[in-house]
Amino acid sequence: MADLAVTFLETGTFLVRCAGSDTYTVHQAIIRSKGGHIFSAIEKKYAEEKHIYTFQDTDEGTLLRFIVWAYYDDYPAVVEIPTSSNDGEQPSKDQPIDENHAIFSHLRVYIFADAYMIPCLKWMAGKKLTDVLDDMNAPEKISERLDLILALDLAVSHLPESDLLLHWLTWHCACWLEKLRSEPQFFEILGKIASCLIKYVQASESRPPDWVRMDQEKGDIVREGPFKTFIHGTLYYKRLRQHLSTAPVLPAHQL
């Protein structure tokens, strides 16, 4: 193990950063060992970018969590971002006010891992996020409702429609549709999320489709109100939990 650590430390390094952030040094062998496309993405453009690779599609907190995970096989929800990184910057509309909010920190890591096809990191972030949401009670506070709305908006904007976690998050929000509809921000993103949400929500006066009635017989949830939320997503929940029960294993040549 010690020899392996020395081998990693003796390899070359990359300098990486986000737009406007500090620069961080990471060992090439560590990045390569984690699988996915991130090593090839950095290597391909490294010389072109004057030997500093800039991530254009993520924030500094997510980059820091990835680096910590790369070295320690885990990452914290809360990271301390150097104050120099934020000097003179205006907050982005795409970023939540609290960079270290557990929902957003895990969701952004998940999106990052999906973009660079890093299976072990994607698995870990998905598990951390679903654990956080499973522990949440009904979103009674405005801030809690806005967190869910923004999280769903972020997921729909960055994940493919077939993504299992996206379906699970949509289902989770559908459970609290009546509460989320009380916020104007929900209607601002409704056009973007409608195609996902409609799979789980149907007007209450309408007759449930056959697949919903079949799922109800299996114990799925129905919430009453102007809309009934038919939790067909229970299927996605079970599939996701099964998927998250075992961490993916990297091919031997990447270890």
C-alpha cells in the first residue's frame, strides 16, 4: 500500500480550477484511477490551456468535493471555499444561496459525475442525496419548498431524461405538489419540468390509468387535493435503492 501511494505521488500533476476560482493541484494517476472521462478531458485540453485546466461546467465547491473524494474515497457536504475565489464575483442565478446546503452539494456532485461518467462518484452522490431527502419531513417552510423547486430545476436542466435519480427526485417533489404549488417559483419552472412531472401527477377528477390502479394495489401512495399525486415513482424508488445498495466496481485496469 505504501509503495502504491508513493507511485501515485511520483506521477505528474494537473493544475485545475473553475472560472474565477483558485487553482488546485491534483495527481494525474489519482484522476486516472477514478475512471470516467475526466482524465482524458483534462489531458486533451491541458496543453492548449497553458497547463491549467478550467472547468466551465461546474462550481468551485463541487470541484473541491471531487478532489477530496479522489484522494479519500468520500467527500463532505460542507467545504470551505477560499475567500479569494469570490472576490469581485456576482452570484449566479444557477447557484443556490447556500453553496453548502446538503441537497445542492450532493446534487451538483451527481451532475458532475454524470457529465464525466465517473460511476463510483455518481453512486456515492446519489446515495447521499436520497438519504438526505428520505430524512426530510413535509416542506412546511418557504425555504424548504424553494430548495426542492430549485433542486428539481437544476436536475432537469443538467441530467438526461432517462436518469434514474431525476425520476426519483421528480417523484419526491410530486409527493409534495400541493405545498410546492404555493410558491410562484414553481410556476416559473413548470414548463421545464412538466414533461417529467406529468408522469406522476393527474387531475383529481380524471380516472387513474390502469398502471396507476395496479400500482395502488401494491401499496403506492395517493395524495388528495386539486391534484392527486399517483406515486408511480415507487417503482423508481425501489429501482434506485437497489441500484444504490452496492457500489460500482471499476475495471481492473483502472485500479
